[in-house]
Amino acid sequence: MFLGFEPSKLLLGTAAVIALLVVERVRGARPISLRVRIAGARAPLRWAAYACAVLTIMTLGVFDSAKFIYFQF
């Protein structure tokens, strides 16, 4: 039913695609770099964006201790 994916991962993937489409739509209206917009924002908004970025990486990152495959070469 969920194409072989766990429902939570399917929901997360769908939300990520929707977020990318929204960002693309907003950037199409104003072709200003996101980095420039964040740098020009007030400090609380800027720090909130930084915190969201760090929390997203910490939440969605893959941190298993798998062997690095290129060590075999």
C-alpha cells in the first residue's frame, strides 16, 4: 500500500517534496538568494533559521557506524 516504505518515511518524503516546491515557487517570484535573504534578516529570525537548519540535520541525518566502502581500495 505504501510502495514498500514505512508510512512515516513516506510522509516525510512527501513533506520534503512539497517544501521544495514551495521554496521553488517563492524563489521564482523573487530571484534573491536564500543566503542573502537570511543574512539581511533581523537577528532573531536569522538565528531561528540557523537553529532550524541544525535541528533538521540532527533529526534527519544518518549517523550509523557503517564501514566506509572506499577504504577497501
